[in-house]
Amino acid sequence: KDSCQLTAFSLNLYYRRHPVIWTIKDLPYDAERLVAVPPPEGGALLLCRNFVLHCAQGAYVALAVNSFAFTGQPKPQPTNLAQPSSMDPGHAQTVMNARTAANFVIPEVVSAVAGKAPAAPGLQVELDRARAAFLTPHTALLSTKTGQLLRLTLAADRARVRKLELQPSGACSVPSCMLPLGHGLLFLGSALGDSVLVRHRLAAGTADKAPGGELEESEERQFKRQKTEAGGKEKGGGEEED
């Protein structure tokens, strides 16, 4: 269940030496995406199906994104399932036991990360095949396989990340790639739907070291109008569009 390992090492191409800086073992087996975290915090963002982790200097801070990260019954059984026939009591009991077991997370499959990961309040998402891009050094935008957008905030204290916060931030087509373009723009390319260009900005009264963001889609017409107005001012004339 915890078969992955993350290792950071230094590349010295001149002397051909590659010393290991730090290693983190016993990470979830479904860890599949690694995203570099910009300074000053540095480190790496690790996306798993049920967790998101910030790894740096041989330690990590984790956040559980759904109830399947913990042992027990994540959600009640559906009430609209057909009841097994009472003609065979043994078969009926077997069906009921199978339904209960299918919706129960046993301790043997729960990752050790769950012991250090608080649950994100009000969220039930899965981060397999997710994409991530940093908008600011402390804020990243995550997209899930269903197209939901999530804002991840790294709460840091004394140049060390202490806590991760995850909040919903809209939706879009399922992205195949995410690329920050600078100047508050983020490109979300999708092979399944329409690609979009997103403009992000900090909310009013937000500090730089603990930013929260608001996302709004940049419309093509709005950019054309701004470009026309800017061109008119440079030439000393030009009519403004309504």
C-alpha cells in the first residue's frame, strides 16, 4: 500500500557525482504526479488519489481530499438497490455482506499518510489524473479528472509549510495541461473539450504570504477591446468600443 519513495539529489555533471539530499519513504502507491514548488518554500507537491502532500527536506505535510483516505465506512450504502431474494437465505446474506464489504475501507489498505493528514472539510474529490500549476509562490490551482478546479494554499511559517488548505474554485473542461503565462493568466488546454484562458487575481485584503485567489475566465472580446483601447492611446486617438 505504501510502495513509493521520493528522493531529492543534486546533479554535478562536472565531477559526475550525484549526492542524495533527502529521501521520503512509505508514500502511497498511487502517487503519480510531482509538481515543483517555487521559492521561498521550495520542495515538491505530490498528488495522490486520496491525498495531496508538500514534500521538502525529508518531511511532508499532507491533506486528505476524501473520506476514502481513512478506515471505516466513507459513505452510506445506496437505498435504491434491489433486495436479494428471500428464497435462499444463505445467498441473500452473502449479497448483503458483499455490499457492506464493497463500501468499507479496511485498515490494511489505508496509507500511513492518513495518520498525519487532516481531512479537507466539505470535499469529496479524487486527484488521480489531476493537473496542478502554481499561480503564486503560495497558491496553486488543481484540476480533477471531472473538470473541477480547486485552489490549494500553502500556509507557511518561518519558511516552512505548516498546513495545506484546499477550496473549490469553479469548473472547466477536463484539462490535459495547465500552463501559467504570467501577468495573471493561466492556460488550460483540454483534449476532451474547449481550452480556456483564465485570469486570476488576489482577493482584496489578502497578504502575499498567505494568498487566496479569485478566478475568472478571460473572454476573447474583452481582450480585443482592451487591445484596441491600448492601441488607440498609443497613437493619440481612436474610438472606444461600448
